Amino acid sequence: MYTTKNFKTKKALREAVKAGETVRIFQPGGFFDPPEAASDFTGTASVEGPHYPQPHTWYATVTVVDGVVTKVK
């Protein structure tokens, strides 16, 4: 999974979440707009970045509450 914003580093993702930015996640693979996590999704997910076609240089487990990332592990 990816975050809606293309973070170049895990640190940048962590700082954005800490600063209160609304960060959502999505699963790529379709031809149209990527499907974001449902607005009522609560749980954990694994994300990676930066987005394809750049090589992935970081991976993180995130906590999602109501479709928004609230914690980066």
C-alpha cells in the first residue's frame, strides 16, 4: 500500500502525521483513481515508498483510524 502523498522518507511521513496532516492510504493497481482505504477503516496496514516507479527505500506499519493514518511504527 501507499500513502496518498508520495513521501520520500519514512521520517517525512512520521513528521506529517505528527503535525496533524490528513494522510490516507491506498492500494495501487487500477487504471483509474486509486482506491483509498474506506473512510470507516480502522486497523493496521503496511505501506511503502516512494511510489512506483521509483525504487522503494522505506517501509512502515501504520495505524489507521477512520481511514486516516494516526501513527507510524
